Amino acid sequence: MKVNLVLEGGGVLGVTYIGAYKALLEEDIKVKRCAGTSIGSLMASLIIAGYTPSEMENIFFGEEFNRFLKSTGLGNKIPPYRALNIFLQKGVFNNIIIEKFVEELLKRKGISTFKDVESKGKKSLIVIAADVTNRRLVIMPDDLPRYGINPDNFKIAKAVSMSCAIPLFFTPTILGDGDSLSFIVDGGLLSNFPIWVFDVENEERNLTYAIKIDEKPSYTSQGRHDIFSYAIDVLNTPLNDNRIVYVRDKDKLKIISIENDQLIKSTEFYKLNEFKDHLYSLGYNSVKEYFNLNRLNDF
């Protein structure tokens, strides 16, 4: 069965989507189109590029992702001199690091731009970001013409880096020119779980599976007041909390929640090696339990 797939943002917990994707394939579910925010957009881009769960495991559970984490500083304390970058370039780390990482992964599958993932006039991949200048969502590639950009020629890796750019931690991407500049950041600021994205008027509505990670207490409520924890809490305070009301064909939407046992938090990238098997199992088992329960109910 061919379906649409939506993946929520969730920091390092997004690694659970590898196990979830494996379980979907075992249920004979094929992903036709995929959308995501933040880490969800990164995983979505790899799925549409043709990566298998096994290949994704090799990337995220091996040395390649470790090198990426070291280059970004994720999970480490921010040195005082780095914090100055917030004032100099609106972010501690340059999001070009994310772009180059994703660009190399997609290149291995012969993928570069949104044109490369087009099928029958429709883009197979949708990436969500936030335009803080104009205070609106950016749905890529469809919204790119607003900024004078040809969607077909726009690099998926750049779109993903925009969607993953946690405010203040990563630098924003600037789109436009002259007096019309827009700062683009992590899509989770406005829509961390874009379940509505495939519910388009005058289009055939296929079944959409949307995978999210269970809600958890905010970091600041737990006494964590560092800038990274604060930024994550900002992103996890969605303006569209009742987002399901925007979906017209609710019978075409199936939401799967991945258990969040909080052994590792979304900001704790440095713990990935310790919990990689656990995260994979959480995603895999949650999806399997969803389908087993549905089969039992049908029976």
C-alpha cells in the first residue's frame, strides 16, 4: 500500500524514525510522499532519496554521524567565545554544517534538488521551515517562488538545513535580496507536526500516516535554563496546538505515537551511542504495536 508519511520534529529522538520506517516496510507500506519538520525533514529526505532502514542505521549509528555531531557542537556546553556568535551572526553554529552533511548523503543516491524527487508533476518531499521576518510558515518547495527562487533548482539539503536551524543555536538562512530579506529558521517554531500538509483541495487524498513522539515535560520546567533547552521549549510550544482541526478528511489520517520513556532527551545528542539501539526499538515497537492493536480491533 502506498501512503503519505509525516514526521514530527524531535531532536535526537528523531532517530526512532529509523525503526518506525523499518516496521512500516514490514507491514508492506510504501511511502509515496513524505513531509517533515526539523529532524523529521532530514529523515524524510533520506526516505524519499531511497535509503533503506539498514543504510540509515549505518549513517546515524556509525562514525559518520559522530563526526557530524562533533562539527556542530550538539550536546556539548557552549564555550563563552562561541556564545558571542549569537550577537554576530544570530546563531552559535553555522547551519552550513547541516547542509553539507545532508548534501553528501543525498548525492550518494543521485539526488540534489527538488526536481530530482518529482513524480507526475508533484514533489515527493515537503520540508517545513519558519520565516521569522514575515511570521509565516515556509512550505518547501511550493513557497520558494515568494522569495524569487525556482523550486526545481533549489537544493534539498539547504531546505533541510533551514528546517533544522534551531533559533540562536544555528544561524538562520537569509532568502531574498535588497530590502526584501527574510530570516528562515526551524519549522518547529510554527508547525512541528504538519499533519495537514497533504490535505490539499482538489487533489486526490491518499492515506497519510503521521508519526510523532509522545509529549514530555518542558526542559525549563525541569530546571534546565541553558539556551539550548530554552530554544527547544520555544519550538515545542506550537501555535497550532489544535492542528488536527485543519484536516478535512480525518479518516485519511492515521497518527502513530512513539513511546517517549525519557531515558534520553531530545537535546542529548551526545548520548546517541549509548541509546541508539533503545531509540531504534522504541520506534520499531511503537509502530508494530499500533498495527497489532488495529488488527485486534478489526478482528
